[in-house]
Amino acid sequence: MARVLGVFPQDLPYRIEEPEALGALRRWLPAHLPEREKLLRACAHTGVARRGSVLPLADVLRGSDFTERSRRYAEATVELGVAAASSALAAGPWRPERFHTLLTVSCTGVAIPPADVSLVERLGFPAEVRRMPFTELGCAGGASALAVAAEVVDARARAPGPRTGLGAADLALVLAAELPSLNFQPGDCSAGNVISSMLFGDAVVAAVLGPDGAAGAAPGWRPPKVAATRSHVLPRPQGLLGYELKSTGFHIVLSPEVPGLVRGTLGGVVDALLGDAGWSLGEIRHWVLHPAGRKVLQAALEALGLPGGAATASMDVLREHGNTSSTGVWLVLERVGRTAREGDRGLLVGLGPGFSTELALLQW
């Protein structure tokens, strides 16, 4: 089984505190907007105290056209992605030639070629490295990339053949980069745009996966095995969660139905995975729940019959970073992995548009 050898969040150039963001939002919202006070009250109760950003708040509110947004997105994902990957390489005996696969994850912008081309060029990864960009999966993308990276690492470790050249490579790098601050729409006073401006934050995270027994692990980190994974797509119409792409860029779709969907479906999906693996709910010590928002986290706890303390790490990440889309589960896992002990079991839960669920069982 593949192991997660380390998770490496990247510092962002700006931090936006809740009072500053709420004040700016109050000044921005038109005084004549009928639901103005209702929206402001909702924004004040997101549970997000601060979040990272690639832009200062004034630039976020000013906005720009789609061309400028795309340019900023491409530049920021490359620069911050290279920095995050460099931190990962520096943390262990992980030379670039040890990597056979690069998985890049993002749903908050479009860049062709993606950031992985710059990783290959600037960090010296093998020219034959397999590149796997994950787009359009939304908040579930981080969990999906974890599952695929684990499968690729495991398959490579089991494959016959000479261990020379790229055949000797044993590691995969996941780079998740989400920059929702670039998608704020200053001309859109819809509830989705307003509330998401307080709920979502930017984040960039790199992670290294290798086979069981691979050399190296991040300092202070106990690497968990990825014991099993599962995907589930709810068969119902779209339009509940995601982005609508318009001439001005990405416009968020954020339906109030999402907590109800989580409450009604998550328990069955988790039970099926646990049953197939021969695990029980009571054996799970660490819950790596996507920090989507307070209502969604509460719905997940109710669906699984868990106490509020099970979501402590996710609530902490939500408070310190906001909902950072695909990077969220990695930020939670980074916290959990520093307190886990030998023999502990965990469950990672990613939620995304579709409506989709991505699960991974973890064994320390």
C-alpha cells in the first residue's frame, strides 16, 4: 500500500482577517439591496477568522477581466507551486529523479500548459515523468488525486521490470493549488458570490506519496498507508455546487441544498467502504473531513453519528484558512498526521460538485 510521506502547505503573500473582510464587504454591498443585512449576518457566521490570498484585499474587490484573472492565475500557480514542491523536496531524501508521476489539482482557474510543466523544467524532474492534471473536480479534487496517486504508486511498486532510469523512480508528487480570490465578481451581488467571498480562501499544498518501505518522511510526520478508496456520484441534476463560466470569468454556484445532501447520503457511502474493508466506524480515530463550511461539517457529523470533537481539525482549518477547495483535506491531513500514533485509523472525506464524494481509509 502507498503511504503519504509528507504534506507541505505553502505560505501565501497575504492574510485577510475577518474584521477587515467584513468591513470591506459592508462598504461594497449596495445600501438598497433588499437582502443586504441578511447576507452580512450570514457572512459574519461562516466560522472563518482569516484566510490566505494571492492578492491584497483591495485588488480582490477591484476585480479584473477574464484575461487578467487568467494571467494572474497562471503566474501564481507556477510560482507558489514551485515553492511548495521545493519545500517538499528539501524535507526528505526525495531527489527529483525519484518521481515517476506529478498530479496537479485545481478548479479555480485554467492554464494550458498547467503548472506541472514548470515543475519539470525548474526543479529537474525527469522529462519522462507522467503528468496528470486534475481539473473540474472542485473541492473533491484533492481526495481524488490522493486516491489516484496511491494507486499509481502501488502499481509501479508491483510492476515487473528493471529498476533503472524512470523504472527506478518510486514517488508521486501531488500539487493542489486553489486561488478563489481571483474569482470574486465585483458586479455580482448574488448570495453565492457574497457568501463565498467570506467562506473561501486561497491555498497551495504539495504532498509526497511513496510505496510502503520507501525511504524518507517529513520531519515530525508519521506516514499513513492509503488502505482503500472509494468514489461516489449522486445521480441527480447538476447545478448544486461548482462554477458557471461566463465572459467575466468563474461565477460560483453554491446551493443551500448541499448540507441536506451530505446528511442524507454520506453515511451510506462510508458504511459501504468500511464494510468492504472489514473496518468499523468505531475504529476510526481520525476524521479528515473537507472543511467546506460549518453547516456542511455539522451535516457530516450527523450523517455519521459522530460527536462535534470529531471535526476539530477540520473546524480549525476552516477557521484559519477558510474553505480552500481541493487543498482543504490536505491541510486537515497535515494537522492530523502530526498527532497520529502507530496503529491509528482514519477516514478522509472529500466533497465536490456532481454531487460527488471521495473517500480514503488511512492506516498509521
